[in-house]
Amino acid sequence: METATTRGWMGFGVNTAGGSGMSGAEIFVAEKSSDGSVTLSHRFSSSTVTPQTISGSAITVVSNSTGGNVDSKFVATFDRPKTSSSSQLVSLSSSSSAGVIFAWGPGSFSDHGSNYLGSRATVLSSSNAFSGTSTPSNTTDSGISIDDGAANSATTTADRLRIAHGALMFAAWGIFAPAGVFISRYQKASMGHWWFKLHVGLTGAGVGVLSIVAFVLGVYATPSTRHFSVSDAIGGSHRILGMIVMILMLLQVVLGVFIDRKFDPLRKTIPWHDKAHWWLGRVSILAAIVNLVTGLVYYVQTFGSLSNSTSTGLYAGMGVIFAILVVIFGLYESRIGQSAHVEESKPLSP
């Protein structure tokens, strides 16, 4: 069995011809360690709980074709007798079908959730191997390919939603949010009242609308059982920080409306709500940028639909864009500093 190298573990199980799911299934789990070595365990499951290790397992690992990176794939190869008298082992035949289940995960072997599994009925033989994707089909290769349909091509609906989620969030927080801050901090004097209109448009319509749409797409692409799951460190951090960013963004919108209603052109000091708006904006953007990075890492390591070169290119591109933003803001802050709002004079009535 094989999957993307970004996965931490993969599992494949067989049941009787009329069976399905984990109950009564014989299961094989391959776990990858940090040094790339692979440990294979032979298990039996009585229900939808962690399958227990079978004592005196009869499987034999083929070590020269097993590893965390064999031809750019995470591969586990083993031999197992077709028949057995043990009640925990399923007798297999090349002339009858068996219920097959498969699952995988990004980290150590644990509960995979409803987003990382699949099942089908098939005849297990070297001439009728299958790819365990969301739309399984027979292939000409022998063995079992454990995957979610996104390891080699971003074709599933859920994967398209994840990509759209990331792209929209990057546009919102990597482009529109910094642009809105740049205009409000450095362009007030030169743009007159237009700075405010552009600031509202970039942060309200740009950041606000895009973030809400992206958030909905992300929720829709994630199974409901994992919306608030923190079982996987990177994914859990991404979900929690994403919720925090969304809450901060909504608070910023409310605070911005309040500031606009309370604006006094004759004021002598900067009111507390203006300063709160500045700092809340800074914290929101920094948190969002961190979450953009964790989101990309989570996608690459968990779903594996991107090639190594594409992943590297995205990391590099994101780093270059953020570096450019730091340089631009640093130059303007050191040479110009914060720009104050200037009331435009109106012609006197004749």
C-alpha cells in the first residue's frame, strides 16, 4: 500500500464479502517515523474504536520496498497468507470479493475522522488492484493505493474548496489588509477624503467579504466532526487561530463604524477608540499572516495534492511577498511616518 510522503500513517483493512466498515475487519497500519522508517502493525477491529494488535501476526514485511520515501511515495509492502483458521483473520480469494476499508492521517496513528477514510467491495488480486480514492477505479498496478483522491491531482470538490479558501484568505489578509493599513497610515494628507473611502473599500469589502466567503468555504470543505478538532497540532492550530482572526475582524468592523460616527475634526488628542482600532488591526493582520502560513503547511502535509516543486514555490512566493511588505512599511515608517488627517477647505459662499 502507498500514499503521499506528506502522510504520517496509512491503514488498509479487509472484511468478509458481506461485511463493511471496521467491525470484524482485519487491518494493516503503516506508521512513518521522523527518520523515514516505517513500522507495520497487524490489527483486528471489533467496532469503530482503535483496532487492537494481533498477537503472533503472520505478515512478513518486504523491507527493500518499504519506506517513508520510496520513489517519492510512502510505501509499505508485506506478504500475508490468503487463508487462515484464526477468527481474527479474513480468508481471501481471488474469485470472490471482500469488503475493503482504508484510512490515513497527517501525524501519528490516531482517530482519522470522517475526512480521511473510504471503503468499497472488490476482488483482491494482482490483476485487480485498486486506488482507494473518493472515486475508486481499477488500475493496472498491483497493490493498494491509500489516498483521498487529492494526492496527485486537485480534482475533488473538497480540495477545490480548500484551494479557494486559501487563495481568498491570502488575497484578503496578504494584499487588501496591508493595502488598507498603508493608505490610512501614510496617505491621509496626500489623498484627502479619498483615503477613508479607499480604506473602507479595501478593509470592508476586500478583507471582510473575502474572509467571510473563504471561511464558509473552509467550513464546508471540513467534516462537521473536525470543525473544532485539535487532535492534529497544525490543523487544530489553524482552525483555532482562524476563528480568532474572524472574531477580531468583526470587532474591527464594529469599531470602525463607531469611530466614523464619533469622528470630530476639531479634536486635540487621539481618542482611545482610534488607538484600539490601530492595535486591533495590527494584531489581526499578524495573526492572519501566521495562519496563512500554518494553513499552507497543513494543506501540504495533510492533503498532499501539490508536488514538492509547487509547494516550495508557494512557500517562497509567500515569503517574498511578506518580505516586500515589511520593506515598504519600514521605508515609509522611517522616512515619512504616520500621516495625519487634513480637513479639506471649502470655498466661501459669495
